[in-house]
Amino acid sequence: MIIKLTMLIIFFAFMIYIGLYCRKHATNINGFVLGGRNVGPWLSAFAYGTSYFSAVIFVGYAGQFGWKYGLSATWIGIGNALIGSMLAWVILGRRTRIMTQHLNSATMPEFFGKRFHNNRLKICASAIVFIFLIPYTASLYNGLSRLFGMAFNIDYAVCIIIMAVLTGIYVIAGGYMATAITDFVQGIIMLFGIVAVIASILKSNGGFSEAVYSLAVLTDETISTQPGVFASFFGPDPMNLLGVVVLTSLGTWGLPQMVQKFYSIKSEKSIKKGTIISTFFAIMISGGCYFLGGFGRLYSDRIDIAAEGYDAIVPAMLSSLSPALMGLVIILVLSASMSTLSSLVMASSSTLTIDFLKDNIIKNMSEKKQLFSIRILIIVFIAISVVIAIVQYRQNITFIAQLMGVSWGALAGSFLAPFLYGLYWKRTTAASVWTAFIFGSGFMICNLLFRSYFPVTLQSPINAGAFTMLSGLIIVPVVSLFTPKLENSFISAAFSCYDRKTEVPVKEDLGM
């Protein structure tokens, strides 16, 4: 207990120190929200990765999908690395950085408003962010209750309040730069932690070969009668596995807290380095989590899935770890949750202030008032998420838990296609963006309220979310072709940022 508490105290003290140290970078909106658009590759890549992977993945998704798909769940981690990280950086990173600076937009809703010359789009996008990021924020606490209860015998409410207060301190004090630096530290902890945990779990099961063999001889007739299916290449249900890969990988392209990481990148060189670093981080963390979860069925004698749920799987796997390693795991999960929490509340508060309150509710809102509003809203959003999490845990209200699952699909389904086409295609119209917003959020809300009326495949929020994202990629260009396009002069001005000439040294461009 002393070892674990000491590790936690050191971790918390360091996070608070970073927040206070970064106060000098948070004196204006550009510095507080975007870090002055001067964030290097390592901080940007780790900020992206740690915002991507939270305790939901380590405890919830790794256990759930590892149980359902066995070792083939590792494909989810590979998809996260190649699609959710590498391709996102390659396709979105550079263009996002250039056009958002050119349009002087600090948030995703502000980008929609300025790119499509429609202030109502900005307000609608900010409403979607507010509605669906709050339940997603509350879901971050879900994985902590069992681990803290197992390690410290501390009440769940106390755990999440401590985590929320500490996160609030360093975010409010240091803004984006504080979150970027703490994300880097937390990312390093996550890397060491996942390697140590995987090594320990495999060792306790007789090594890699013995663990895979033990998994191969397990059967579950309710899922598949095929022998060795949980140790097979594609697992017992390849189609639903593909839906999980699409949702958790492609979804990052439309999440405001993820895309806004590209707004603050320092330089061209930073984008190239950040792509490599982010991809490596995703392979290690996401691939490692799902690979670890794939061995969850080896602990079926310690878990009653019907009574305890999937969240009990990973804690059961970790219950026999040494105190020092268990302390590292606790900090790993805390790091994953706090980094994502900081990104979500930053995205929510900045969006509500810049895109909704400013000029719409409060006229002539000075920069000082905007900063004050963002800091106050950070407190409000954290408080709301804590209350939702505690109520859901105490009362076991399944509606809230379902809403958390729908939020990712609604956000990505609404924003992914309009943002992507908005960066690349001049013919994209405001009407097509409205259509994507209505279809993406509307489809997921209907899936939440009237799930039994949907086709069997789409009754899963995961498959429904993947469907909305892929549909948006078709809806936006089709609607754009049949609706009035924006004025040529406006479009030319918006895309002129890509045509601006720059000089670079010969070592960077041969000029031939």
C-alpha cells in the first residue's frame, strides 16, 4: 500500500507542477487553446495518442472485445495504428494545420462556420459537441472503479473526484500546453506500463506459446463451435470485428478533441515526425491493450460475466500482479483517463465559448472574458461528467451507459465527412454539411431510442456508428452535386492557402 500510494502522490504532484509551470503559455486564446500553434512533433504525437486511448479502451474495450474475438481483437489495435493514427496524420494533418490557420479557426465548429460561410453551421456543430462529448467524458471514469477498489479499497466516487480535481487544476492553469506536456509524461508511463503488464500476464500463463495453446483449446458454443477459434487469425465473428475496427479507427478523423491536435503543430517537419511517433505509440498502446484482452478467457474461472460484466475481465487478469507493478497499472489507467479527460473538457469549453457564447450570446466578448469563460466551463464540464458518472454507477442507469456508447458514433458520423471534404474538395456545399450533421446525430439518437426497430446488424451502437461515418462519405459529395455551391471568390480565397508559394532549402526540395 505504501508503494502504491507513494507512486500516486509523486505522479499527482508532477502533473500539478506542469500545469503551474505552463501558465505563461496560457495568457491569450491562441496560447490557451492551441499552445500558440507552436507544439513540436513529440508533444503533438503523444497528445494525439493519449487523447485517443483512455481507460475505456484499457479496461472496457480490451476486456469486452478480447472476450468476444480472442486474439483477433489485436486487429482493432492494428487498425487504430494504421487508420486512426498514420492515415489521419498523412491525410488530415498538414491540410488541417494550413487551412485552420488561414481561416483563423481555433475549433472544429469554427472551421465549419468559416469554411462554409455559415454561422448557423458553427452554432449547430458546437451544440452537437456539447451534447455528445459530455456523456463520452463521463464514460472515462468507468474503468477506474474496479482497479482502485482492488488496489486501495477506496470508494468509486472518491476516486473520480480526486482524478477530476487534479485534471482540472493543470488544465485550467496551463491550458493546451500543460495538457500536451502532461500527455507526453503520461504517454511514457503508458508505454512502459503496457509492456510490463503484457510480459507479466504471459509469464503467469507459462509464456506466449503456452498461453496461446491454452486459449486455443477453449470453446464457447454460444459464440462458435469451431475449435481453436479464439486463437485464430480472424476470430469467431470477422464482420462485427470489422465494424469495431472501422468505428474505433476511422472515427478519430471526425472527433473534435482529436482533429484539433493538428491545429497546433509547429512545422512541416513536425508533421512528418509526428506521423511516425503517433503510429508507433498506437501500435504499442492499442495493439498491446487488445492483445492483452485476447487472453481474458484464460481467467474465466475468476469472472462471472453475466453478473459482473466485461469490465471485470482486465481487473481479474491484473489481480495477481506485484504491488509495484499494480501501482504502475493504476498510474497507467489514470494517465490514459486524465489525458483524454483534459482533451475533452478543453474541446467542450473552448467550443462553447468561442462558437456559441461569443458574438451570439455575449456581444463584443473580449479575449480576457473568453479565457475566463473557458476556465469556468472546464470546471462546469468536469463537474457534470463526475455527477453523471456517479449517478450511473450508483443507480446502474443503463440509458446513460448506452448514451456514452452512442456519442462517439454521433460525433464522428456528423463531422468526419464534412471536415474531410471541406479540406480537399472546393465543390462541398453548406447543404451537404447540414445533411451530414442531421443524418449522423439523428441516426445515432434513433439507434439509442428505437434500437429494436433497426436491422439486427445495426442494433449494435458500434456497427451503427461505423455505418453513419461511411454513409457520410457518400452523402456529402452526392448532396453537394445537387445543391448550390459557394461563391467562387469565397472558395478561391479559402483554398488560396494551399497555393501560397514558399521557399525551402535545397536539402528539403531538389527542385527537379
